[in-house]
Amino acid sequence: SEMCIRDRTREELLGELGERIIDAFRVLQREVTVARPGLVAVTRSEADILRIVMDEPGATVTEIARAFGQHKSNTSTRIAALVEKGLARKSSGGADGREVRVYATDEAIENLERYRSVWAERLDPCTDADDERLAATVEVMRGIASALAAARLGEAR
């Protein structure tokens, strides 16, 4: 089905890229919800929150809630679960000390690294692309993900 990619428009390519990201996401996201030795499993919502606080350390509970269109109370409950799992920490700030900022812990960063190994194991048999093509793909995806994360947080502020 390798329809001549060079003949496709940028819009067609980006549209298919979005579709393929969602297809892969569904499979890879499941991996973080499965308990494994040495790994702390998280729910999809908790994983989303961790992503934000890794991208934007010190994001407020309000910003995180807005980024997902969630109620602040639901977000606070999920953050409390992450704190209990040792993956997030809260810090009071602001003039009156009521503004709560959220940070990923070192354990969360190590947990992500361990999940990256799980994802690599899952993806390795799925492609024969050489390291150069993989590096180029990662670079493109990193740029897209960063821009989307910045836009999401910008809309939340």
C-alpha cells in the first residue's frame, strides 16, 4: 500500500500521520496500565497528568485541569494518587500559599525510562527502519509533540 508518497499532499501526509499516531498510541498506552515488576502502573488520566508535569514542571492544578477540560477536583484526586505512588510531588506557592504546583519525581522519570524499554521491545519487531530513519522520525515527532504540548498548556493559562 506504498502509494507513491511523493505524490501526496502535505495535508494528506499529516492527516495519515495523525491517524497512525492514534493507532500506535492505543497499543502503547495500554502498556503503562499493566502492572509489571519494577514498574509503577498508572491510569491513562494519571499518565496524561505526568506528561504535562514532565513537560511543564510546576504547572498548577488549575492549569493541568484546564489542559484536559476536567474539573479541578477530579484532577486533584488523580494528582493525589500520583503523589501516593511516589510519581508526583506538590508544592504550595503564590502570594497566599494556596496555589499548588505539581512536579514529577525522580521515580517518575525513572519509571518513564523503564516504560521506554517496554515500548522499544514492543516496537522493535514492527519495523525494519534503520537507525537514521528512526532518528529522523523521532526528531519530527518530538517537534510535533512539543508544539502540541505548548499549545495545550498555552490554552490552559
